[in-house]
Amino acid sequence: MTRVTTAAAPIGKELMTELKEKFKHMNVIKIYGVSESSPTISAMPNGTKNIESSGILTCNQEMKVIDDEGKELGVNEIGEVLFRGPNIMKGYLNNPEATANTVDKDEFLHTGDIGYIDEEGHIYIVDRKKELIKYKGFQVPPAELEALLLINPYVMDCAVIGIYDESQATELPKAFVVLKDEHLGKSIAEKQSIAKEISDWVSKQVSNHKRLRGGVQIIDKIPKSNAGKILRRVLREMESQNSQPRKSKL
């Protein structure tokens, strides 16, 4: 084996660094694409030093970034990423409405992904537009918090969702965490202490609005699709079943 490829979901700088250190004899690269793009849009060039990006556009691709009003944004400005090229689908079979909502009149594919492009043409995918947590007017990308949590010494796997707090009329970031094997036998009290320690640790690493005010819950397994994508819907259902009036952690 000479190459490892990662795709399907954003991967943080810390985990990418760990992968490269562990598989020094291999070329570890990130690629980005969606089903509607058949599927690759960008890929990391061989030998690149930039391990945070999802690479550069593949041949014959065009890209632009827009805000919520459809205004085109500039370099290093975050918004929804759109692409156009010969690999973009013609449309969804027998579903013209869905096609019109996804591919605009200029034939740009609206991916629903949030990201940006830098001065050197490197593309960065932040998260899915619909997955962004909206805390008091601030946008919190779950993938950013998940990438951070994965380097915590207690954490084997994790997922972050937004939970609604009626008292503040806003969403709060909440983490679901799977502990590493050596911590699985801990008592309930010990796990509660670990959860608080993880939350406090995150608070020291992030901006104020990205703190895990919704808490940290330890679970046995993160629900994922066959492709390895986090099933946040399942976590929201789990949270809904267990939800009670809550106060945020300020």
C-alpha cells in the first residue's frame, strides 16, 4: 500500500498530522466531491505541505463561494461552495424541482457545503450548511469541534450537534463522546467527571461561542452510515427522547 485517501467528511489538521506521522511511508491525501459531481471536485497534489485544505480543483472545474443572499464572495471568505464543470450531473431523474434547487441557471452546482478558497487555490471545506449550529447569531461548525475532540486523550470517537435551549432561544453545541478502551470500565461518577473535564478542556481551546454549552454525553457508539458519515439525525432523536428543560453553561 502506497497511498491513503480520506474523504466523505472534513478531517482536522491534528488528525491529518497524526495520520501522516503514523503512515510515513505512504502518501496521505484528502479529496472532496459529492455524488452530483461524479464524484471528485478537488484533491491534494502529491507532495503538498498544506494538510488543512481539501486540495485544488481537478481539471476543467470552476468554483465560486456565495453568501446567504447569493452574493459572490472573495478569497478567504466563508460561504456555500458552488462548482461548474463537465462532470456535474445534468439533473435528478424525473425530479425537475430538485434539479432546479440544486443546479442554477448558470449550471453551478449548489453543494450545501460551507467552505472557502485561499490565494493559492486551495479549497477548505468547513462543514455542511444544514449542520451548522447557530448560537446567538454565531455559526459553529460541528466538524471543527469534532476534529478538536478527537485529539483529546479520553476520546475514541465523537459527534457534535446543536440542541435548542428555549430559555435563550438559541442552539447550544453538545458533544457525544465514545471513550477509549482504557476508560470504558469507569464508574458513572468517574465518567461524569471525565465528561466535565473534556468540556473544560474544549473551552480552553476555542472561542467563547464554540464552547460545549450543551454538555458532553458519553455513549457506547456514534451512529454512522455505511459510508462512515455521522448520522446526526439519530443523535437528535436520542436527545429529543431524553430532553428536559435545561440551562446552558455560561
